[in-house]
Amino acid sequence: MTLLKIFLFGLDFHKADSQRHRQILNNLISPVKESHVLDIACGTGGAISHFDSSNKYTGLDLSYSMLKQAVKKAKKKSFRESRFIQGNAEELLLGDESFDFVLMDTALHMIPKYQLAIAEAARVLKKGSVFVCSTPVVGINKDFDATWNKISDKRGLHSFTEDDIKEVCSHNGLIYNRYDTNGGVLYFQAQKAK
């Protein structure tokens, strides 16, 4: 099974429409121009196509093999500058307030200490800038909830609610704003307080 099929299966599993997912991401990402952007848990670079080439792009992921695929996509995109880091979302080895925009697409629920990942995203984000995240949450789609509650513990996945996310954002100086939902996936923007 290709990574794209696995990704699309994942959205189907989340009761989310993959085309709508891409459209929502495009709406959130494409306006970002001439910025220093960080894509946490970038995987194979699925979000790269949504970014404007005027940006300086940094992709971070634990998987070296996935990063190699993301590098190929970034080269085709011809960003003003791009770099890739094999690293952990819970401990970003990046400077404080060094990014204008931070993205995490459908990965938060798989990070063991998701609260630390949000804290790290807030730390590297410049004041007044935005963290964008899509993640499955319980409490917004009953079909998704029924399936998720059966398998999340077995697979080591988080079963957090939108309120849990709001609380972690607030604790880290991020002003939470729900953008949209798609099946069991929540899309939110969290602006770092000025």
C-alpha cells in the first residue's frame, strides 16, 4: 500500500472526506507568503503543495525515509529556502520565536506527549503568528467516536476532545480558534499572544 493510500485510508477511517481535507488545508496554508514556516511531523511532505514557493520551508519528522520523499517534493516546489530535520515534535531543537507559521497536519494524536508538542510549537512561533493543526478528536462525529473508542488505546493513539486542545493552547499562550471540522477531524488555528 502506498503512503498516499495509507493517508487516504486514514482520512476515511476518521470519517473525513480527503478532497475536503485538501481544500481546508489549502485555504489555511496558501495565503501564507514570504514567511518562515515549520511543518511539524511533515511525513512525506503532503502539505508542501499548499505552500507558496516564496516561503522559507522547514520540514521536521522522526522518519528519515519519509523526509527523503518530502525533500523531493520541496525541490519541485522551489521554495526560497528549504531544510529538513529528523527530529521529535516534543523537543524541537529550534530557536524561540523563529517561525511565522507552524503547521501540524493529522499527527498530534500519534505524538506520545501531545501537550509538549503544542508547547514546543508555541515556543518556536513568533508573537502574533499562527499555529495551524488538523487532528482527530472525539465529540464532533458520533460515527468516528464509536470506532475511535474501540481502537485508540490498542494503537497508542490519544482520545482527546476539542476542550482538551483549547486548554493546552491557552496554557501555552495560544488563542484558540476552531476553523472547521471534517468527519472526526478538527481544524484549528491558534495565534500566539502578542
